[in-house]
Amino acid sequence: MDQKNLDYFKEELLKQRQDILTEAAKTVNENLVVAGEELSDTIDRSSIESDRNFTLRLRDRERKLLKKIDEALERIESKTFGICEECGEGIGVNRLKVRPVATLCIACKEEQEKREKMIG
């Protein structure tokens, strides 16, 4: 992959990373505000607990995405970004624009999904 594309994807990944970290900081601040409030009835507490559980699941998914973003940034630095980990062929730029953390080309990803369907 040429340097222009590597620079583009690095910028996009850094933007995504910052957006996730910003949202995570907002969640922490919101939880601190809720923790300091008196919750008058069971419905309020139940609703807030449900919202918090949903937010925690979302943050866990984002934590996993952050790890993938960091790994993609490492691949950019080592010049292995955009190379399929399975077959060693290039991952299409269009695929990377949609999912810059992709580690498999479309053909290998489809094969992986077929194997997963057969297993479970």
C-alpha cells in the first residue's frame, strides 16, 4: 500500500480512536452525576440500571474496537497494514474504507464465516 493511503488510514483510525475515548469520558462523567443523585422510586432506579448496563456493554464493545484500532495503527507503522493475515494478499482499499481494522480480505473473511457457520 502506498504512503498516501497509509497516511489516510492512520488519520481515520486516530479520529475513530479519539471519538471513542471522548464518548467513554462522557459516560464516566454521566455515571458520576447519576451516582450523586437521590433516586426516589424503584422505577427510576430500574430504568437507570438498565441504561447503565446497556452503556457498559457498549463500552465493552468499544474497548475491543480500541484494541483493534491500536493493532491496525501498529500494522501501519510496520507497513503490514492492508495485507490479509490469512493469504498474504492485499485487502481492497474499499473494504478498508468501510472497516479499516479489517485483517482479512473479503475471500478469506467469507471462508472464515463459512467455517463458523459449519461449527456452530
